[in-house]
Amino acid sequence: MRLLEGKTAIVYGGSGVLGSKIARELYEQGTKTAIHCFHGWERAQKLAEELDPSGKNAIAVQADCGDPQAPAGLVEKVRNTFGSVDIVVNAVHPPFEPVDVADSKDGDWKLHLDAMMSGYHIFQTAIPVMREQQFGRLIYISAAMAVRYGAGCSMYTAVKRGMNGFCRTLAIEEAKNNILVNIVAPGGVADAETETGEDWDEMTKEFIAKCALGRFATSKEVANTVVYFASDLAEGITGQTLYVSGGEIML
């Protein structure tokens, strides 16, 4: 039996490298899946058609989550299409261009703060539907960078760590409504990094020795962790972070 049979999931950032893996795994575990994108419409549509050519159980949806009204409209569309909104995954990431604080500009910070506001909109607009259902699973894709500090990463770290605190507070607020809020925090992700054109050799030299398993995690392992938090296997867990980092981060 599939772990998420009969559930509905929205994967924000589902057209991205990691988001698409998460969307695929949720679908394969039984969800009706809405794959969100902002710029990557063709990728989102291609994935939806690949998962379900009939369009009955997998759809692509587009929205600018920086617009407070857009996620609300998206939630309503998915609910009208599939009948419920049970699982919401926020895999939207702020841009990551390392820059030292001394060299940063207000515009650099605005990009990151806008990403944080998008995260607020994504979860806040799903809560009324989940309260009505008395069921919900909110899952934020954070990063090991929230607790692993490095030069040039102040803005990215600030957003990820801030959203982690936001999610834990939300977990306390919504526990009474059977809405669980958890965080998946990848370290280096082997296949995702290479697909985005990162210098794999340099990343290996710098980080692989820090991983107890001697390797980075894979995007499928990250997606499996999302499935776990979304499933009844984790119904006693909220406000928690799982670091999928090959043993680099141990907390």
C-alpha cells in the first residue's frame, strides 16, 4: 500500500531540480499532485504530463508567491480540482549568490526577504483549508546552511534560519488543528548539485570529508524524508528538523 493514498499535495517550487523529485515521489506514493512554478512553466507542465498524461491526478500550476493573493488562488484552484489540500511543501529557494556583508546591497537583501515573505504566504494561505479539514501537513525545505555558517552566506543563512523559527512557531499554533509542521534540511545533494552546474570536484573537496557516510545525500533521499513527514508514520512529530546531509550535520 502506498503511504499517501488519497491525499492531495501542492509542491511549491516543484519545477526545480529538488522540487521536481519531491513532486514525483509524493505522486508515486499516492497523492494527487499540483506542481507549482513561477518561471519554469514548461518544466512543471512536462513533469505533470509525464506523471499522469490524463491530467486527472497531476497538474501544473503557476503563481508568483510574492503576491499575497496568488497562493490563496492557487490553494482554491487545487481544492476545487482535487477536493482537498492535505500536504503543502515549500521548496522555493532564495537565490544563492555568495557575497560578503561588506559588499552586499539593499537589493541583495530584498531578494532574500521576498523569499521569506513568499514562505509566509505559502503556508498562511493553506491553513484555513487545513483547519476546516482538521488535517494538514506543512513541510519546509530548509538547508544545512541554516546551522552551518560560511563566508558570503549571511543572507541565505538568515532566511533559512528565520523560516525554521517561523515553522516551529507555526507548529505550536496549529497542533490543536491536527496540522503538523516540519522541516527537511538537505546538506549537499549529489545529483541536484551536478544538474544545476555546480563544480562537483570543488564541492567534494570541501565537504565530503565532513559527511559521516562519506557522500552527499541524493535528491530521492530528500524526497523520501518529505514523504515520511507527510505520512501517518510521522503523525506524532511536529516542529522538528531532519538534516538529510550524509551525516555532516548531527543535531
